[in-house]
Amino acid sequence: MSIKDRLLKLLIDELILTPTEAKNLKDTTTFIELAVDDLMFMDLIGAIMDEFDISLPDVEGIKTIGDLVRVVEGKVKNG
């Protein structure tokens, strides 16, 4: 399973997305569009750090699904 697929599964599980919402996720989908508040976002980041065994200390620039995928892919590939 690719990093992006693993992230999308986490998004669906952690944010409890409906099948329609999950189907419509795009790289340009923002967390605001998904009605993700700060607490939900930090819970999601914690789950991602656990899943990939990485640290994500600076997440302020992550606004979209695509941003998240790029950051996580970079951390996983570069350690």
C-alpha cells in the first residue's frame, strides 16, 4: 500500500468520513472543507506520526490533503 493510500485510510478512519466524502477526496481538498477543527487535526497528526513512526513538529503549512501527502512522503523517504 502506498503512503498516500495509507494516509487516505487514516483520514477516513480518524475523521469518520462518509463513503461519499471519502470518494470525493482530492489533493486540493482542504481540511476546512472537511470541517476539521484544530483538535481533530492534531489527533490526525498524532495518528499519522504513530502509523509512520515519524515526527511532524511543524504542521502549520499543511492546509490540503496534497500538502499532507507531500510532507509525510518527504519525512518517510528522508527519515
